[in-house]
Amino acid sequence: MMTNLKEELTNSLSDLIVFLSDYKEKINVNNFIGILEEMQFILQSIGKSQIPAETMIHLQKRYKSMFFPRDGLSDFYVFDSDAAYMKMRNEQFSLLIKRIDSLLEE
């Protein structure tokens, strides 16, 4: 397990950006990618490995801003004619979200 929260969070945000990049045609996905990239930029601009408390609060707010009730990331779902593929992709998405959630709570 990585002990560096900043690095782990940056990598997790990258993973989510890569995942969402496959679905740019969906509503708001380009906006979500922009927010995630902004969060990465904020993390990269911190000179030290520890994330200051006020920066973490800002990151949490930016992240939560993507989970509005309608057409937000909480509504995001991959549809595909291949049921196994669809299930796998939705599980991947769910795991990415859970991982970022837990990192932002630390």
C-alpha cells in the first residue's frame, strides 16, 4: 500500500480520467474530466508530499460537485450489448469512485 496520499490520489484521479475518456459522448463527462484534471493540477502544485487541510477541503468540495442528483457521476452507468463487459466496466467505475472517496476522507 502506498503511504503517500498525494501520489495515491493523483494516480486514482488519472485512472478515473482514463476511464471516463472512453465515454466523452455522455452528458457532462467532459466537464467531469475537466474538474478531475483541475484537482490533479492542484495536487501537483503542492510542493510537499503532504496535502494541507484547506487544500483537502477544496478537493473534497470539487469532487463532491460532480455528484449532483441528475446527470452527475452518481447517475453514470455504462450500457453495452455485451452484458459481461457492461458489468465489468460498471464494477471498475464503482471501485474507482470508492477508492477516491476513501482517499479524500483520510
